[in-house]
Amino acid sequence: MKWRVSDSRGLEIIHRTLIDALRVQPKKYMSLNDLIFLLNNRTKHYKIHEQKKHNCMTKYIRLKYGGIIKFLDSYSTYGIRIKNNVEYVYLVADDPIHTESLLQEVKPWLTNDRDWIIL
């Protein structure tokens, strides 16, 4: 696939949209389906691919990062909780921080499976 956005720009768009969407929620919890809907709806004006069928942010995440859950799991900023067979996503940082400073703090986990690393 040839995307029209760079990797860094794509990550910035994804994180900014996810953080803004999760901040709107009163307790910062949102079902995964609602979050996917908001992500696609808020990013549909970005032209990330020439073909219309691939111009969807969740397709970009699925093809680049292996899926939305794998993407969210690889960053310590987001948490996933399952309650009554529904997956909920939330921001781990509870204190009110501006989006710009939160975007600077978004860092991937050291390992994908979160094993301990002794240095």
C-alpha cells in the first residue's frame, strides 16, 4: 500500500483524534465500537490514500499496525477494559493535561508483550 501520509503524521493524527474523543467522555471511558466510529468520522476529511475504499483511518491502522486493539495496547497512554463482553477504552492519565502535552508523552511500550526487561 502506498499511503499519502508519513508515518509520523499518521501517528499524530491518530493520537490527537483518539485523545480528543476520549476526553469528551465524562469518565474518559468509551466503548471500542463508538471510538472506532468517532475516529473514522473525525478523520474522513484527511486524504490518506488515493483509493476511496482505503481512505479510512481504521484501515490504515489495521494495515500499518495490525489492528486497533494491537495499536492501543502498544501505547501506555490508553487502557482497555472488558466489562459485560464489551471492550472499553480509556485514557490512563487521569489528571487534566492539555492535548499537546499529552501527545508529547505518548510513547510505545518497551516490548509488545509487556515483559520485564532487566538492564
